[in-house]
Amino acid sequence: MKLENNSAIVRETLRTRFAPSPTGFMHLGNLRTALYSWLYTKKNNGSFVLRIEDTDRSRYVDGAVEVIYETLKECGIKWDEGPDIGGDYAPYIQSERKNAYLEYALELIKKDCAYYCCCPADSEAECDCRNSNLEKRGSVIRQKVPKTGKTSFKDEIYGEIIVENEEIEDQILIKSDGMPTYNFANVIDDHTMNITHIIRGNEYLSSTPKYNLLYEAFGWELPVYIHVPQIMRDATHKLSKRDGDAYFSDFKAKGYLTSAIINYIALLGWSPKGEESENEIFSLAELTEAFTTDGISKSPAIFDLEKMRAINAEHIRRLSPDEFKRIATPYIGEYPINYDILCNALQPRTEVLTDIVAQVDFLEKPSDYSRDLYNNKKMKTSPESAAGTLPESLNVLSGLGNSDSAEFNKDNLYSAFKKLSEKSDKKPGYYLYPLQVALTGKPAAPGGGLDICVMLGKGESMNRIKKAIERLEEN
Ligand SMILES: [Zn+2]
């Protein structure tokens, strides 16, 4: 197999690629690289290529490629070419291209830009192989980097980067088993797939001169480089898997919305310019409009969980009531209650979906509470006042409609309690706060006493109030 870049389609279309290794997880940093590449490509009507870099078979994890597909699909990042959908430059899985790389390395040897080396991998001393260039059993092929001069290139974000050639090591291109190294396969693939713009983390800035010397040796046109800052946990540490929350799946499990994860990671290292410069809340479509590379920062981006929560809360508020109900229900569980009223109360009180669980723990039965919970200065209530108002509340409920009929609604409940409070010259809260305590056993609940009444239904509400009255009498 000979990989050829198809010169008929040369450089008329902008082409970017996302080239993850199948590790089984999607690191937020990788996902952000995919996102930036995709946004940039969409903005420029280009083609976004998905390539799987699986040459390191020792690290291969079953099902890992599917994790890449599923994560990107869920995020709305659609690739134009890739292993599953094919394209003009197939195959898109590096291990299926493995026989092609040696040929390129041999071409470099002919050009005196690479050489055989049979020294032990851990050998510290500089070997003499680059001068003899003999193939021996167990040889690797190394890049022959000039000993003098400089290599420079322009990065779209970091500007001109100049490296002394003597600082660049003669990296291995082909391993002793004939397989390419990551660094070599990457360059060959980018060229043969006609990738015009390379967007990746700035940890590759220092390797780029080595890559460029290869492009030069082959006489290939360099791609445009857009290196992006790293995502840091704090000023000195990268956000790593050891933090336990570096993966897309971690945040999904913690109750973050996909749209909010995308929104937040977009802002890690990029900020909008112009009209949108004050805005922080973006859907994927809005990001596609707003994204420009001049908003990419050079400085490392520090991961801020509080900000991510705040952005998630905004995305939750943006959901339609039906959509919120659909995604909240698994966190609520199944009860014979009015979900519309509950979800209506929960939606503005939820920052991440897992917050819901503790808020609805009263649905099964009221939380265990002490009679002190009836003390509320603002509402002027106490266990004693509750002992007086709860029986009145029970009367109100029992007088309203048959069991759980349409008459048992919030408006009717409200008018009835309003009459009660006018008659006694107390505020409605004087009745409604103890009602909420009786129904939930909690100082704060998703919705006030009336919401909870309608949510639980007439029968269940009355049972709970009766039990609360009994408890007050016991003490
Ligand atoms: Zn050697």
C-alpha cells in the first residue's frame, strides 16, 4: 500500500483532523481540541477528519473506539471522514496503515535525512550510527537532524517559534519491529490525508520543529499550526486523570448536561470577541457563530468547577419544561405525584442534575425532623403555633373537592388559605410554613406548602398532616 495525498483536491478545502488514541475515556482536554478543530472547520466550510491513532497496541482498550464515536456524537461534533463512514483518504485507523510508513522512512534514508541505529534504546551516549548508516539486525530508523542551524515556524497563537537544531534529538521514526512511532506516523498521516490546519495542545509546540524537518525533507508544504493552551487544575498542575474528574464521562455521571460541558470547555482557553465578548452562555450552534482563533489565549486555562456549575445551571434553566422533566425524572424516581409541579419547582433550584436527589428525598416519606423545625422567626411560627394551624389546614384540604379532583389545585388552595389568614390577621406563611414542614420534614423544599400539597395529592397530604399533628401531641 502506498499512501498518496490526492493532488487533485490540493488545499482548496481547509482540512483539520482530530486524532485521538483509543484509551477508553475522553479527556476534557482532548474533547476541547476536537471542539476547537470542529468549530474552526465549520466556520471555514472545511472538512473535519477523525483518525484513530492506535499504533501503540500495548495500550489498546476494547470498546475504546466506540467511546470516541459516542462522545463526539453526543456532543454534536460530526466528522466528515472517519473509520466508520470512510472517505477519500481511507483507511482512517492508523494500525490499518502500518505497512506504508516504512517506505517513507526508507525514502528519508535515501535523502540522507534518516539512518539505521542499532544502539540500545536507553543508551545515553550519542552513537556514531548516523555516520555509518548500516542496517543491522534489530535496527531502528532515526531522523537525521542537522547539527547546526535553526528551525523556525510560525504558530497562529504563539507566533514565531525558533529552535536550535542541536537541541533537537534524532528521534526514532521506525521501531525495531518495523512499526512507526507516534511522532512519525502522525506526520505521514497528516500529509497524506492533506490536512491543512493542525489544531492541538501546546505540549506539541516543542515537537513541531522535528515534524517540520520531516516535511522539509520530503519537500511537502507545511500545515498551518494552531496550538492551544493546556487545561490546568491549578497554576502548576495539569488537569489529569488522577484528579478523578478529567473525563467527559465523569461529568456526565455527576449530572452535567452535554451542552454545558461543551460550553464550559470552549471557554477554557478561548473567549468570545466583539458583540459576544460579554456572553458566557453558548449553545453549540452559537459557538459555531462566535468562534474565532483570535479569541484563543496563550496562557494556561485553569479549570474552575464553580464556574462550570454556574454554566450548567444556566443550561438547565434554558431547557423547556418537558425536556427538563424528561432528564430529571430518573433522578426523582417513580412516585404517584404531579411531576409537572415538582419539575417546575426543581428547574430553577438545580445546578447539576445530581442535586435533585437530596431535594426530593421527602417524596418517599417526610424527612425525620425535630419539633424545633417549626420555629421560624420570619413566619412567626413555633411548635405551639403549628399545633394550632395544622388542624385548620387539614380542614381546608378536606373541604376542597373530591380526593384528587381538578378542584384540588393551587389557586383554590391559595384562596382558602388567604381567607384563613385574613380572618386571623396572620400572614399566609403562618399557615404555609408549618404545612411545608408537616409535608416534607424539611426547612426548604422544591416549592412552598401549596405546591407540595398539589404535588403529593389530597390523600397523601392529609395523611402527612394528620401524622404531624399526632407527633406534636405526643411531645
Ligand atoms: Zn546508534
